[in-house]
Amino acid sequence: MKRLWSTFKASGFVKGLVYAVIGCISYPGLNLFNTLRINGMEQLNKLPKQNVLFVSNHQTYFADVITFLHIFCAWKWRKKNKLGIPYYLLWPFIRVNYVAAEETMKSNWLSKLFTLAGAITVKRTWKKEGNEQRRGLDPGDTRKITRALEKNWVITFPQGTTTAYAPGRKGTALIIKLSRPVVVPVIIDGFSKAFDKKGLRMKKKGSLLSVTFHPPLQIDYDASAEKILEQIMFAIGQVKIDHP
């Protein structure tokens, strides 16, 4: 049964169908009731078709990822810094995966459905028991991410939480050292104002949502994981800078 489920999840037809359903449901909230501003979409033209890691700050559980998928599909149809009419959902760009917490993706039927859109479910590297406690990177989760990078683009949120300026998780840097992907930093804004924490219910119409793709980082893959993580967090605007 587990193997059958894995085959079902990997089906391009199933993945495309899920994109179409979720895309149609989410499009009005992203681009009609609110305004979506996309910058740097031309950066996608220069990327290889595999071993690309998008690193981004995180503001909601689902709206962030859904927006990325919309943008990638629109880019496939040669859109430039806009979504336009979502006919791109008829033939979506499905060579993409995203990293998500296992417990989040099992929370309800909708999140379980969304796993079919390319989720790489991983165990959290921390737990809350009064204070945060860090745990080691799960080897099985590492293999899942590196295998996905061998074939596709992968989206990850190094902070693993929607809290602004939360520290990044070293696991992202370890994946980068292991797979040596092209790393594209992305900065998003406005999603926490427009949507609830899950990103499934709208809080405020008329919000400005922004997604900015920056050029790939020049990374020294032989540097320490701490140094790479510091570079990533600065690139996605999650390092507080104290002004005198």
C-alpha cells in the first residue's frame, strides 16, 4: 500500500490535476482580491532544470508555496513578472518540490491533498517543550531532499517557522554542502497581513503581496555550515541590522 501511494504521488497527471484544483481555488485571493507584485522573474530563465534550491523567508504555511507554484507555472508560459489569466494551469510546471513539516502536512484533508503537489515531508529538527531543543538532521529526510534535487527544483524555508527573524536551521546549509545546488534567494512580503497563519483564509483584502527573486548566490560549498547559513539568512532579509 505504501509503494502504491508513492507511485500515485509521483504521477505527473495527479500532480498536474492537484495544481489545477488548488490553483483555481487560490488564484482570486492572490491576484484578484489582493495585488501580487513579482520581481526578478527573469532570474528563472538562467536556471538549469534540476539541482536548484530556492530559499525564502516564510510567512504562512501554504500561501507562500502556492504562490511559488503559480509563478513557476506562469513563467513556463513565458509570463514576465505577472501571473495574468491562469490558463497556465492547463499545462503546469510540475518539476518542483517543496520541503514541509510532516506533522503540518498530516493536519487535515486539505494539507494531505497538497502533499500531492510535490511535498517532501520531513521531521522537524526541533521540538517545543517549554524551550526549543534542536535535534539532528534525519538521514532519511536528507536523502529525500537530495534525490528531489537530482531531478527538480526544490523550495525550502530555512527558518521552518512563520516567525520573522527566527534563526535558520543548519540542515539547509548541510543539504547545500552535500548537493551543491544553485541557490536562489527569494524574499516575500505581505502574506502574513493578507492571510491567516495557515495561509488558507483571507484576513485583509486589498493587500500588496510581493515576491522577489534574487540572482543565485555565490557560495563556497567547502565553507562551514554556519557560514553558509549566515549567507542565506542575510540574502533572504532575515538578519536584523542594528543601526547606530
